[in-house]
Amino acid sequence: MTQTYIDAINPQSQVAEMHLYGSIGNKIDGDLFARELASLDRQCNQVNIRGNCPGGDVLQGMSIVSAILSMVTPVHVYVDGIMASMGAVIAVCADRVIMQDFAKLMIHDPFFSDNGAMTAKQRKMLDKIRDMLLGVLMRRGKNEEEISRLMTEETWFSAKEAREMNLCDEILASNRAESFLRLTPQQIITQISAEYQPQNQNVMNLTNEAAELLKLKAEATEAEVSAAVVALHGRVATQTKRADDAEQRAKAAENELSEIRKAQAEERKKEAETLVATAIKDGRINAAAKESYLALFEKDHEAAKTALASIPRRTNIANQIGGKDAAPERQAKLEAMSWEQLDKGGFLADLKANNRDLYDRKFEERFHRKPSKQ
């Protein structure tokens, strides 16, 4: 779209500049200005509005006010000359107001061109508009009674007075303050407007490919190209953020899955160790086979589990034979076994405690000496 009021967008700082020079509803189409301003929201870092406006149509002016108040992107208003009536309301609703040291603000009650011939409906509408303007002006920290009085009296403020009233945040020093003291507000408006030169409105000849990509005409102005590039950058940034967010979610899911797998592996390891220890205890496998079975569990947990479960339990020889008071046939079996068989059977300790004579004889057979008495 053709940018009527957007002068330029700095490609480095991403600061957009607009001009509000002239009467609203006459030289300035307030509704169009509001739309162009809104189109910059979230597309650049800051919007600067250069103002030199005597006021004008209240309803069109409120469109601009509404756009400023709804912006996420900060809006700064530079009062280059005069911001009066509706122009002053637009200025003070910005995030920051900067005035030239010779500039002026003026606020007053809203009115129709023929107040005397107003209908009751029009008067009611005017009262509502006045209340809206009061609310906007009160954003600067003044109470309703004070703002109402200033509006009724049609009050002019120099830059210094506006700063003292908190209607201005900063004053820019110039070498023109003294010479401008002799000028009327209308003369200031005229002179500042005459000095205004739109920036970066040179027509550019885009290639068909570039024009199609930016959705512009081939003869678009630099301002239009800048705005389109900013918009394209915004869309790319949005897509990049979405892609980054998706990547972060994928990484989080991958990390969560990794933790789950790690916990499952730890559980399988504990189960394998428990199953192997139980198999050794109940005689299904020898202790020497422990590491081999653990390696088998590591390779194929379920197969190792099945294989281990299929091994029958061995009967404990010590339980079958008993001590020295066991039945004669059991004692005979015990007598017939070698030291190594008794050791492998796991009942030497029991013999030592309960059948010391047999234990000592087997010891002497194996080691050719008597065991120490303990």
C-alpha cells in the first residue's frame, strides 16, 4: 500500500518516522494516518511522529489516539511547531513527548463549527467526546478538575510550561527560540510546514522478482520498500521463533525420553542382578557363572530371564545328609565324600559345628595334619 504519512524506516535502528503536519480532516486524513500507524505495530522498534498540527476533526483525531494507545511498539511524538486542540491530545497520549524549545501546546474544549445550532443529540455526543479527551489528558498525572479548567479556558503552553505541567518529557534546545517568540501560532505552523521535506520518497525501480517477493509495485518508493522489508523481516522472525520453539520442544521430549530409557535400563540391571543372585542362592547356577549371566542379560534381557527360569533348582546335599546324629545311611554318604566334595556341597561349616570328628578326619585326609581347635 502507498505510505502517505510514513516518511522512512531506518534499516539499522528499525525506527519509523511519520509526519502529522496540517489540520486533521483537511490536510491530514486521520483515519488513514491511524491505519498506517497501526501497520507499524510490532514491525519496528519505535515510531517517531513529527507533529505540527493546529487540530481539526475530533473523531478522526480520536482514531489516531486509539491507534497510539493500542500500540505495543513505543510511540514518541516530537512537537516541531504547534500541537493545538486535537493535535495536543494526540501528542500527550504518546509514550514520550519531546518539544522544540520554541514549540507550543494548546488544549481546549471540543466544539462543532456551529455550536449554537447543535441538537440535543449533538450536545450529548460532544459531552462524551469531552469526557474522552479528559481521560486521555489525565494520563499525564493531572486531576479531572484541573484538566477541565484548562480545557474550558483554552490554555496555551510553552515548552517550559508544558514540561512543568508534565505534558512534555523533554525539551530540545535550538537557536530559534528568541526569533519564534515574535510569531503567532499560525505563523509558526506555516514556517515549520514550509521547512518540512519528506524523507526517502525517491521512487525505486525494483526487479519483478523483488517486487513480487515484497508484494509491491516495481516503482515503489524507498519508504514503501523499507516498510515492506520490515514486514517481511517480522514474518521471517515469527517463523524463525516458531521453528526455534519447535526445536526446543523436540529437545525437551528427547531428553525426557532419554531419562525414561535410562531409568528402564537401571531397573533391568537391578532385576538381572536380583535374578542371578537368587539363582546362585538356590543352586541353579554356580557363583562363577554370575558375570556370564549378567552379560547375557545385558545383551538380551528377556531371553536371559527365560533361560534362567528354565534351570531347575538343585537339592542341597547338606540338607539331605544332616549332622553326625543323622541316619546311618546319610552318615555313610557323608563318610564316602572327599574334602573337595564336601566343600563344593557347601556343608563343611555344618560338619565343623555339628560333626567335629568327621570334619577332623576329612581335614587330616586332605591336608595330612590335624586341624587347629577353634
